[in-house]
Amino acid sequence: MRWISVAALALAVACGGSSRVDDDRDGGGDGGRDGGAEPLPTGPILERSATLTHDCTGALGITHEFGKITGRANVATDDAAFGVSLVSAATVAQWFPTDDISLQVAPVAEDGSLGAPVVVGIGEGERTNLSATALGDTLLAVWVEDGELMSAAFASDGTVHSGPHALHDLDTTFGALEVVATGDDSALVFWGKLSGGVTGVTQLFMLAVDQDGRASGAPRVAIDLGARFAPPRPAFVEVDGGAVYLYAKPTEGGGTMHFGRLDASGAAVGDEVQIAEVGPRFLGFAFDRVALLPQGDGFLAAWADSSPAETIDGEAWTMVEVARLDADGAVVDGPHVLTPPVVDIDYVEPALFTYGDAVALTWGRGDHIYVCAGCVPNHDVELVLLDPVRLAPVSEVARILAAPTGGGLLRRRHVVSGAHIATSFEVTFHVTDRYAEGTLSCAAR
């Protein structure tokens, strides 16, 4: 447990959360299988018995100069993997670099290292909030430049195919920026509109774009997140000529998890499905997110839930949960906790992706911070490979340990290249951070 001076309790609100999962909750459900099938296991995922088939390791690599990178996305196209970055040309340390920032696209080698980048423009404009997605064998990147939503498309060798294009004037402060493919020739761009200050994301706006990154419609509201403190970042994945999404909607006593579907134009397909309840997140330290992965005829979903008490008096925890959904978003197995909750420890920011025949689940693990007044998190990155059917471990937990200089490894991005998982994250110090690179690697036994 970590206790920080209570000099500014208001800062605790800006630094994260707390939540609701019942201590004795173990998941359950039979996965919707018929009576003749072997029942799926229940109980905490990391405690399930299984044959280990892989050995995994993690290593912290380069930590960039303070403020050198202002945005990062890792993307795998049909032909290659890329690290896309917004990079400041400043030669001295800057807390918040706002000029001389270029967009750079670098190939990821099979050992997880970055190759020589293609550099797109450099100037005095402020460039922030980067996101990218694959459109078949090409790559589409979006970012914000001097308050303007921008895009560019890149060929399979990383060179510029089309753009940059100015898409929309963001006439208000905004939150998370995300882009998701809806096929090989179209994508949807999402951004949050803030009201009531930096903790008040209320709506996600959406804009459809073509394979060149040009707007193919007008912006409109896609998802109403509800008012109150900023919820976790929604997850979007491509499916069937459209996209599905998962997000947490704040409520008076906590929140609810919702699943929905959009067509290629961004129009809703059917009604949203509520899949779980989660608790309020007033305390802790994580800019949390949720995860969604197509699996079989449905999806795997993951999110963080935490102790029910809204308190700074101790006994807080946050834990990752995983559930299996059918094609319509209904829960057919779970939710299952990753491991029994540990008081004073937060498991946050889950991510799901495919690694060979296994499902890779990663998260951040760090001490819970009850009150923040200059607080510095200490989250490690952790990974386990899972059997996609039984959700049982097929590897031990691998770790990238927090930097010796301090700072929590948060806001991760992953991309698989060969046997390696190139991982980038922000080494977070209270309200500032440095971008860093690491590698997770798994080998069959």
C-alpha cells in the first residue's frame, strides 16, 4: 500500500479510480455449450490448471528523452508491423513539447526492434493524440494538429500513399482519439467531446473516412457516454464490414459495461447490450481502458473492476475481469477475475490480442495510490498466454518491470512481429511521462 501526503485531495479525483466486484465472485457459467460438451472451467483465470506450452519473458528497452515522443500507435497490416510516432525534434528536455513535431512510421523487425522511419512533415504546429489502424496491406493514421483532425494513408513499405488530409476542425477540447477499420477500404474515426472540464467526457463523435483517409461523411454523435468522471477508453474492432465496440458508461453508483455494433457508415446496428456492472473509480492511478477481441463466433472482452468502497481509508483494490460474448454481445461465459483481488494492488488497463494459436492478455500491475499530491505510480507490464477455449494459462506470467528511475508503465500499445511482441508505453510520473519501448517474447516448449 502506498500513502501520499493528503495536501490536495482534489488531485486524487484526477488520478484514477476505485470499483465494485464482489470478493467471492468467481465467474461461472458454462459458456453456452450443450450438455454433452466438457464444461468450461470457472474460478480465477490464473489459478486454473492447464498444461503450459510456452515460456514467455519480458524486457524493458530504450526509454526516450523526456518529452521526445508525444504520441504512439503500434499496428500490424497484412504484410508488416509498424510503430507510428509523433516525435519532437527538440534537443533539450521539454515537459510538454508543442512544436517541431513530425509523424514517423517505422517498420517493426521480427526481433521487436524499430527500423529506420519514414518522416512525414515537421513544423511549428502542435501535434498530439495519435491513433492508427490497418486497412488490408496499408496503414491509416489520424492525429490532431493545431486543433484540426488530420489523417494520412501509408503503403505497405511505410511511405505516404495519400495525405495528410484535414478532416475536421475540433472546435472544443476533446478526449480519446481512436480509429478502427471497417474493411480494407474504409474506417471510422472517434473522438470524445468534453464538457465540464478534463474529467467530463460525455459523448463520442464519429467520422467515416475512405482508404485514403479522406472524410466520406459528416461528423455525428456515435455513443453517449454519460456525464461524470472520464470513463475507460472504449475498445473498437473490425467485424463483418463494420465495427463492434465495448465501453463503460458511468452511473450514479458506479458504471455499466456496454457492447454495440456499427455498420461501415457508423450507423448503429441493433440495440446496445449491457454485459456487466462496474464500480466507481475515484481513486488509484490509471488511465484505464477496456479490451475486445474477436474469438470464434463471438468475442472476448476484458475490463477492470474494483472494490466497492469509495474510501481513502484502505482496503482498495482493482482487478481485471474477462468474459466471453456471443456474436450479439451477450455474456455466455464469465465474467472471470484474473486472480483473487489483492488489497492495495491495482490490476489495470487490460489488452487482448492473438498470439499464434493462443490469446495474449496483458495488464498493468501497481500499488494502489489512495491520495495523490505529486504521486508517482509503479506499474509493471504483465502478460499471460491463454487457451482460447478454456481461458486457462498456457504460459507463466511474464513481466516488464518498471524502470529503475521510477514511473509506472501505463497506456501500453502492442504489435506482434514474429515471436516477439513489440510493446510501447508511457513511463508515467504524476502528470508527465516518457515514452519507452519493451519486448515480450514467447517460445514453444
